[in-house]
Amino acid sequence: MKKKHEKSGYFTTSLVVGIVLVAAYVAGFWYIKAKVEDATYELSKAEIEYEQKDLVHERSSVIRELEPDIQKIESYYVGADDVVGFINLLEQKASEQNVAIETKDVSIDAGESLVYGEIVGVSFTVKGDWNNVMQYINLVETLPYNIQTKSVNLTLEENDEVELKDGEEAVFHWEANITLQVLKHEKV
């Protein structure tokens, strides 16, 4: 009887060991499945973040490539808070061309048809010899702004203050009254 009981003990032990192995296998399977799902989720998140970083990198490189063009376009206008800087630029260029400058009037007009920005009107007078006055006028017209010259009135003035010696030529000074307009805008 011992053999029967021994066989029954082996069978029960084998059955218990088998059940424990199956339970361990199922538990291991669910654990591994949960880890695979977590890894898949994290991988998806990482791929999305990588795509977003890649997109940001692409856009940043496009912006870097366009930066010179953006600066060129923005230099076409006087900045919203740079009207004084624009007038200082006109005065600096006058000094470089050896002409005296006097700013007469500065006005800002929203304009009826302007959708974007305002118009800055500047009236000023420059005085100097013919070449310097003409070089200055040309220089102002070629500044990188959207400048519209509204009027230029030239007047010849002989310098009567200097006594001329025999053989000396009279010194003539030219006065140019200039009115121009330039676009001003707010940065977006």
C-alpha cells in the first residue's frame, strides 16, 4: 500500500509543482507583457518628442536661413520706437557729407489707406557746396528705407561775408529744403 500511497504522493507533488510552474509562467507572461506595453508607450512618447524636436530644428534652421531677408525687410521700415534714430541717421549722414543740417518738422500720420504702420514725414534743410549737397540728397534716397522724397527745393546763396582777393572765386553755398516720408511700423 505504500507504493500506492507513494504514487499518489508523487502525483500530488507533481500536480502541485505543475500548477506552481503554470502559475509562475502565467504571472511571468503578464509581467513581461506589462513591461513590453510600458516600453512601447515610452518608445511612442520618445518618437513623438523626437519628431517635435526635429520639427523645431527644421523651423529654426529655416528661420536662420531667412534671417538676412527678414532683417532686410525690417530695415525697409522705421521701427515704432526708432523715429529719433532715423532722424539721427539723417544728421549723421549729413555730417559725413560735410553739409549742415537743420530738422524743421517731424510728423506722424496713420494714413487713410495704410493697413500696416504709419507714415513719418520729415522736413529739413541742408547747406553746403553743390557737390556735397547733391551727394547727400543721393545718399538719403539710397538709404535702405522705403523713402519717398516729396520735395527738394534748391537755392543758391553767394557767401557775401568773405572778402575776395584778386583771382579768387566767389564761394557759393547751396541750401536744399527737403521733405520726405518713410513708413513706420510696429514689430509683430
